[in-house]
Amino acid sequence: MSENIKNDDLREEVDHEQAVPEEVTETPETEETLSEKSDLDLANERADAFENKYLRAHAEMQNIQRRASEERQSLQRYRSQDLAKKILPSLDNLERALAVEGLTEDVKKGLEMTRDSLVQALKEEGVEEVETDRFDPNFHMAVQTLSADDDHPADSISEVFQKGYKLHERLLRPAMVVVYN
């Protein structure tokens, strides 16, 4: 039994000796590791912040390029808008001239050819006449209203005073119409 006690005492001493060096070696390493980790953490945080700033700047540059591209496309698509607005009154005058009674066939033919070439040129640029089937306040301007009846339902167009035109989906000029209400 005394040997058992001695062995137990020896084990405790050995265990204690092993435990002490571990504690002693852990404490300096922990402080160094903590300072190293904090330096490493700081460096990682700074790297993350720089990466975040880079990604934001890159995304902003892509957005600027996308917006500039869309703006260029829009300018290209609607480049003839001002010219079309200036030509439309001339086209209206040709329509009025063709409606005059007593024109010779040669004059009428010349006016029709001029009108057709203007209409074709405008179509090639994307200018189209606004449809006048049903009244749409987005494309028509009601200059007069008439009472609706059985033959003429509400929101149907009776007469067109001036044709409306649009460039692609953008309205250049609304049609001036008489509408049943």
C-alpha cells in the first residue's frame, strides 16, 4: 500500500509538473497570439473595407456605363423628334390642299406624291400616325363632344380635325378629335 501511495504522489507530481509548464508556455503565447491576432484581424478588416470600397466603386462604374449606354440609345432612337415636329405642319397643309375642290389632276397627283414621300420618310424614322378607333386621352385631344346614341357608343370618335403622330412609343402630337360622350 505504501507503494501505491508513493506512486499516487509521483503521479500527482508528474501531473503537476506537466500542467505547470503548459500554463507557463500558454500565457506568453496567448498574449503574443492575441496581439498577433488583433494585428491580423485589423489587417483583415482593412482588407475587407478596401475590397468593399472597390466592389462599390466597380458597381458604380458599371451603373454609370449602363446609364450612359441607355441614354445614347434613347438619343439615337428619338434623334428625329424635333425634325418630325417641324415637318408635321407641312404634312397637314398638304392634306388640306388635297381636300380642296377643283384641283387639276396634275396638281393633285403632285401633292399626293409629295405627301406620300414625306409620310414614307417619317415612317422610316419611326413616326406613325395615331390610331383613331377609340378615344384614348393618352393619344387624343377631345376638342368637341357629341351625345352618344345607339349608333355611336361612348368614347367612339366622330371626326378627326388634326391627325396625331407618335415616334416609336413617344407621342409627338395628339390627334384633335370630336368624340361621342
